[in-house]
Amino acid sequence: MVDPVTVSVVTHRFEAIVEEMGEAMLRTAYSQILNSSRDFSTAILDRDARLIAQAEHVPIHVGSLPWAVRAVIDQFGDRIRPGDVFLLNDPYHGGNHLPDLTAFVPIFHGGTLLFWAINRAHQSDIGGSTHGAYNPAATEIWQEGIRITPLKLHDAGEIRDDVITMIATNVRHQDEFLGDLRAMVGSAHIGERRVLALLDEYGADVVRESIETILDSAEHETRACIATWLDGTYTGESVLDDDGHGAEDIHVRATVTVAGDSLTVDLTDSHPQVTGFVNSSYPNMMSAVYMALTFLVDPRTPKNSGTFRAVEVIAKEGTVVWAKAPAPVTLATNHCAQEIAESVIKAMSQACPDRVIAGWGKRFRIAIKGVDPRTDRQFIWHLFHARPGAGASPIGDGWETAGEGQAMGSSKFGSIEVAETRFPLFFEQHEFRPDSFGDGEFRGGAGSVLRLVMETAEPAVANTAGEGVRHPSYGMLGGCDGLPHRYRLLSKGTERFLKTKEIDVPVLPGDVFLVESAGGGGFGPPEQRSPEARTDDLRNGFVSALTTDTSRES
């Protein structure tokens, strides 16, 4: 049996490895969505496809990685060799959605495959019918971009230029794509080198035995936390606005049973799968449930495969949470992933009210394609700015402009100065949105107001992908809902309200995007909020008047 000190050292070495992988990615990726907004994740899994360590990046990415590793193993079996690099993105083969490419480096020690170093990163474009990696018009997955089932990118150390050229040819902006792909592979190779150094230092047997203790300890901590919750069966529901193809009020329902130190999450009563791209693949659904669990347990508990042993998931294929191929699924990493997590959290408000959180804002992105008059080169820019507010918790107000619930981690909006330097944009206004949050004993986080001026010289085009115009961030345990999103395009004296799911929006030179993003939900009865907190809200500009009136007008 490995001593506790060695187990602790191995634990922290793995944590340091995945963090270093992330730093390497941040410093070498080409696109702003990666090197500034940080929409990527790094992890180490073992040969049995168990999650050993993950960096604090994007939670929805990581929970599905075991299915991705199994897909590679199923595809290649004993043809996996040292020097190989694998790639996939297909949601029906272990991916989340097509824009998330996943690079895998197998780690051999003493001739035996022991681990995998993995980088999953969102691409600014992945081909398909529309620019920007999201296609709200899609009715089948082939319209969303190139599908990459498990393949070898490097074969025993030899780069497969033919495969790389084929993939790059199918995406817009090849130079940026290739730079990001190389950064992903380089990040994974750093993980490989660091794990090999750990194995050389302690020996494979000690490291592998330490991992069993690490996973068992995470399971023990998780179960000990769950055991303090009230036994019973509870229900929660979260609702999507629409799918962009006529389906509205698409429900995700969770029935959660707490029995001793374990949970059962039943999602079978969720809405049948729909035409549009809010459907989820199975791995993405599982990741969303795991994400909800990790939000509820002690934050110091490691997030690995041991943590997830305490939860059983029941779902039905053909529902919005587990769609049958070839349903489109690209928005699912945001929505319905967030709704899956929300439905679980709402259910658990009855069992552990001191651990749940109010609703966070939802994703509403805009992708703009045009020509930069300064360089005459085409560009694609993704709106990561004007983030919505976070939900309040039992111990405090929600964070201002923190982003969407499923992005808790490192995903954030990028530098305004960098965006203005690299793209023909001017951020005329970017500030907190007063009165946007839900009131409560603890209020939600404020949303944003953005006035973005297009400094193009010829027409551009935009598409949108998101949620949260009809169903706002929910209040919790007496707290009030936040305001929903309100996105407008001001063009030549006219005002157009943007839908959350549309393509081919004309954008003329000088047009202004006026974005008012959602605030987070409040927690607890508003009458219990302290006068001092209300005075601070007024002084800081978060509210326009000192009042306890909880009415909202969108």
C-alpha cells in the first residue's frame, strides 16, 4: 500500500501537469476564442478511460472525455502505438459538439499504454453551412460541420499531412485552424512528458496504486457529502425557449433520488428530441449531470471518475437530453447542458438547500463574418463579451457578468483592446446592466450593456446561437428571477430585435449591436436583504433606485 504522503505528491503532480498543459495552450493558440476567452480544457485519463485529473477550465468539456477515450480504443485497439496522436470531434463518438476538437496523446511506459494526455478545444470554425461553428438552421448534423470520428493525426511519430490537409480544407480560415491544432497537440505532448517523468521518478506500480487511492478518496468524500442530504425523491424542471424550428418551451425534467450516500438522476421525462440543434448527445448529457454534482458537493473534492461513482443516470434515447443520430447538437454544450444541470440543482434544493445556487445567465452568442478594411482579409469574430450575471448562492450575491452556468471555470470574455486591434470593431460601451438581476436576500450578478460599432467598409453577415430571451435566470428559494437577454441591431435608423437562433443577418458598415445581457437569479426572500447591501448596490450603480420593489419589466 502506498503511503499517504506519496499519494498526496502524486495527486498534486497530476494537478500541476494539467494546469501546465493549459498554460501552454493559452500561450500558443492562434484564435482569440482560445488564447483570450480560454474555451478549452486539459485532462489526464488512464488506460481504462477513467478521468484522473482535470484543470479548472470548462466543466462541460471534461465529463464526456471517458467516452471519447473509449471511442479511440474501440476504433484502434492494439494499433495504438507510442508516437501516435489521435483526433475526434463527433458527438456520437465521444465528443460534445463538432466545434470541440479533441487531441489525444497515448502515454506508454515500459512498452505499456498507461495514460492519455488530452486537450479539448473549441474551434472558431468547423466548416458546415454557416460560418462560426454554429448553424441554427441545421436539421441534421451534417449541416453543422465536418464530422471527425477517431482518426490518427500522427502515426508512430509521423505526421499525417494528408489527413491534416483534408481537415483544414473543410474549415474556413485554415491558418488559424492549423495554428490552434498544433497548439492542442503541443499541449498534450507536454502532458505526456510530465507524466513520463512522474512514472520514471516513482515507478508505474506506485503511480497506478496511488491513482486507485485518489479515485477511492474522491468517491468517499462525495458519498460522505451526499449522506448529509435529506433522503427522498425530488423533481426539478428547466425550460428552453425554442429550437429555432417551431418547437417552444422545451422541457428538461430531472427526478433525483437521494438514498443514503448515492444519487439516481432520472431524465426520462424530458422533452422528445427536436428538429433544431439544442439536442444533446449521450456523452454531453452525462457530463452535464456530473457538472451539476460537482457544483453541489464540497468544492475541495477532486473532480475525477471516483467522484462520479456516487451517481447513476437514467435517460431515454430519443429525448432532447439523449438524441438519436443524425440530430443536430451543436448548441447542446450550452443549451440543453445548462438546463440538465439546472433541473438537477432545482430538484436538490429540497434535499440540500444550503448547497444549491440560483440561475445563471444563458449563452447568446453572435458570430460575425466580414472583411477587415485595414488588411482586406476575411475575419470571423465571436461575441464572448457582454456576459450575463451569475446566480446568487446561500452565502452571497452572484458574480457580475460571470457568464453561463456551464462555463464556470476559466471561460471568459477576451480583451477589448485585443479585439479592437485584431478586428474592425469599436466597443463604444461595455458596462454593468443596472437592475438586471433577481432580487433576494442575496441578489444575482448584474448582466452587461454593450454597444459594439462595426468599423467595416462593406456589408458583413452575422448568425446567432443561444437562449434566454423568454425564460430568464431563475430565482431560488424565494429569490426573484433576473431579466432576460435583449439583443438589438441598430442599422440605418432602424432597430431589429435579434432572435437567439438565426442566420444570414445583414450587418452594414457603421451598424451597432446593442446588447443587454441577462442578470442572475436571486437567492432567498428579498425582504431579508440587509439595508447596508441595498445601499451598496445603489452606490455602485447596480440598481437605479433604492427600493425593495421586486417587479421586473423586460
